[in-house]
Amino acid sequence: MPAEIPSGARLEIRITPADVGKRVSVRRLTGVADGHPTFTDTVGLLASWDAGVVYITRKSGETVRIVESSLVAGKVVPPAPARRGLAVPRVTAEELEEIASRGWPAGETARLGDWTLRASGGFTRRANSVLVAGDPGVALDDALAQVERWYAERRLPACLQVPDSSAWAQRIDAAGWAREADTLIRTAPLAPLTSLPEPPAHLGRVRLSRDVDAAWLAAYHRTGELTDAALKVVSGGASVWFATLPGAAGHPGPGAIGRAVVDGPWALFGAVEVPPEHRRGGLATALMGALARRAYEEGATAAHLQVEADNAAARALYDRLGFTDHHGYHYRRPLA
């Protein structure tokens, strides 16, 4: 049965911001032709609804921006049936960065043209940096000055997150902003990850929860940074899952933890950590398999994650799981 709104159906807007994270079908007014209104239907995951703007992510990975006032109809529709394909949706570096940013959402954002300024009390570079995508709408020197003022007002250091392929990379370098923290975005088909082995029998099964608990937080290496603002980042996203695998007898705390966020066809994996005493036992693999199976149930078909370029151990693990490099990014800070 088509998910689009049938022609001639009674037009009602039956969705609200509370439906963020659900699959929806909407119709919006796009113009007038020959004296008659024209409409366009969009089906996908309701990624966000804020300040009069609605964002919907289609199954292709494309994100559609819709002004709320143009909506004439909308409804929640059943999840699309999952397909066990091996293709990863084609997206640009900037598009995938936008998807990743929604899976680790900053507590405060502002727009500078196409750039997104993000602040979260200093918790992680990603949530406290400018996502450089598209054009800032002003000259670069003016844009950088505005960035520095915005972060200074929040008592945070100015920082840019720049895809390596960005047309701005060389110009920002020439402006004297130092490069740091080279990072890789890696992708993989999700279906093969659903067949990863279960954890060793003596550890039990991976526990999945919508809510982050004390055991998960105790194992997270940034526990000391987890203010209320940071918890909002960790818990944010369209459809968030926390995974915890019990540790072996005699060892306090979990044997492994992880996190996944489902956003349309994409599942973002992160915070996968295994204490030193539990490493090299397949725990990270088992935990990712459990998260992959849950993401697959929600209709995701592709996985993505971020790993620092110099983290050889993590890169080797993801190599074995079938991940390949999609693109790289780095951070920039103004020289003192």
C-alpha cells in the first residue's frame, strides 16, 4: 500500500513535534500553476521539527527541509520493510556529516548561512564546533570573526569541524586556523552486521535500553564530563539505543558498552568501549551485532561511525567488520 497521501483524501496535519523519530508522510504546498495549487509528497523519518522548520530524511539518505507553514497534510506511517541489501546509500561528505550531527546533537545551535554553530558546555569537540558545510553567506574573514564571537559569548574556544574535501579547507588554513584531530567516517552495509556472533555464554546477552543507566555511564570514559548538558547530547537523536554487556565474574562493571542512533536508512554507532581486562574476547563485536539487529528491525540498511585516524586498533576492528572509509574530517582552531 503506498505510503503517500492518496489523491482526494481529506487533508489533515496529524503529526506534531512529538512524532520526531517516526516515519511520516507529508504533503506541502509548492506553488500555483494555471491558477491551481501544486503539492509535493515526502515520505521518510521525521528527523527534527524546530523553529517552524521540519526536516525529513528519505530512505535514500537525502534530508528534505520543509517550512512548517507550507504543510497541508501529514500522518505517521508504518516503518518501511527492511531489505537485506549490501549497498550503502550514496551521500556526500556534507550530507553524512549532517546525519551524524543529528545523532550527537548539540544543546544549542545557530546558523551562519549553511554552517551550523554548535555548543554543549564543552562536552566533546563535535558538539562544540562549527559544522562547515556549504556557504556561510558572508566573506570568510567575517564568518570566522562571527564564529569567534559566538563561542566567546559562551566561554568556549572557537572550533571548526571541516570535511577534508571541503572547498573551505585550504582557505581556512590560509587564515591561520591550526589543524587537529584527523578523523575518518567509515560506512558498511548493515545486513552483514546482524549476523555477528552472540557474546560468550558465560557473559549472558547484550541488554538494550532506550535510557542510559548508571552502569553504562560508569563505563563511559567521559563519565567525569557528564553534566546535564552532556547527558542531553548522549541521549539525543532520532531513535537512540544504549547497549550494555555484563562483565565476567569477579570484574566490576560492564564488559562492554555502546550506543546506536537510527536515522532513516542510517545507524550511527558510537561510544563502543571495552575495559582493558575484557579486551580481545569478541565483546565489542558481539555488542555491535546486537545494536545492528535492533537498528535493522527499525528499517536501517547502512551503518556509519567515526574513528580517529591514528586509532589503529579500532580501525582494524572495523576493517574486520566490513567498514570502509567514506571520507575524512578534521578540526580547526585559531592560533593564539
